[in-house]
Amino acid sequence: MPPTYDTDASPVVLDRRDGPYGEVALRQRGDRFEIIANGCFLMDTSDGRSERLLVDAALAAWDEGRARRPAGSSPDARGTGRLLIGGLGVGFSLARAAAEPRWTGIDVVEREAAVVAWHRTGPLAPFSGHALDDSRVRVLQADLVAYLTGPGDRYDALCLDIDNGPDWTVTENNDSLYTPSGLTACRERLHPGGVLAVWSARPSAAFEAALRDAGFDRVHTVEVPVQRGEPDVVHVAVTA
């Protein structure tokens, strides 16, 4: 069961910085930490199940894909792989990935220097398990959309969590990531059998259709069980 927090506690701003994309702030509300971007709530440390699911679902789909391919085929038979996490956030996804030895390389693309600092020397370090000190982890301070749509490395899995979902973006430029050209760029940055996993605060049938139209296979949505309301989900798709 997820921990409970004093939701009535008044938030205290621990740090506030202006960056190229506007203001980003770290708040504390009781025992909970919150990241706020341009006044928009992004995420907090109250649970983390869906952020961990983002990595778990990608690994499960990758394993399933490798099991389907002939023995000795490349690159899926390697048993180890490279992962990209889009958005460091409060660090739950990175901590989950770093706990899995089969990820021999983990790139984290985070555009906000403040968020990286809060994990290196600030109060968010325990939530990412101090994984920034892991030799497999490389932090790339960049805009994820620009990084994925440009030339660069290929991966076995892309785990993206930079918005509240494909239908609810944090900044206007992020919209392009979920368009046909953006999804094609994601597909081209994956090895054969590679997995695209996208976190969302609510299911999106339209996004599932867009993934299929972009040439992905085995498109499905994994939900985090909740007692009421719409669940957080992870949209999963695999390259041929």
C-alpha cells in the first residue's frame, strides 16, 4: 500500500529557479516533495508505483520480444541492453532501472539543471537511490524532443515521462513528440525489438492508435490499480 501524507500541510518552497523553459520549483508538503513547472504540478514523492511500472513494463516487453526471436539473433539475444529515461523527475524510474543489472547503460535526459541538482546534492537524492553515482548512468541535460528527433545513439528501451500524458503536455513544444513524425523518430532510435514506454495520467485510445500508425507492434496499455478515479497508465509499444 502506498504511504499516506498530510495533504492538508501547507507547501514550503525549498528552491525556485528560472530556466530556459520558465520557472521550476521544489516544494515540500509535510514529508512529501513536489516538482512544479511554471505553476503546473508535475509529480511528487507520495507513491512512485506508476514511475516504477514505466521501467518494469518496458523490461517485460523487451524480455518477451527477445524470447520470441531465434537464438543467437542480434541484438535482442544479448540479455543486456541500453535504456533511455526521458525526464528525471523525482527519481523513482531511475532508481528502478539502476536496480536491474541487465541495463548496462542508462541515459537520463533531463532539461532542467535544477532537477539534476536536487538529485545530486539535494533532498531528492534518496528517491533516485543516489543512482547518479552509478557508473552505468549518464545524465544528458537536454530537451528530450530535440534529443530524440536528432541523430544519436540507439537504445533497447525508451521510457518517457516528461508530461502528464500525450494529451496533456507540460510545454507546447512537447506536442511534437506524440505526432507521427515524433513517434517515427522514437522508433528509429530503437534497436529491432526495442520498446517505447510512455507514462500518462490517463489512458488514451487515440495515442494507442497513433503508435500503431507509426509502425509499432504489440501496442498495449498497463494500468496502476486505483480505488477510484482514472488510473495512471503506461503505454507500451515494440519495434518490429
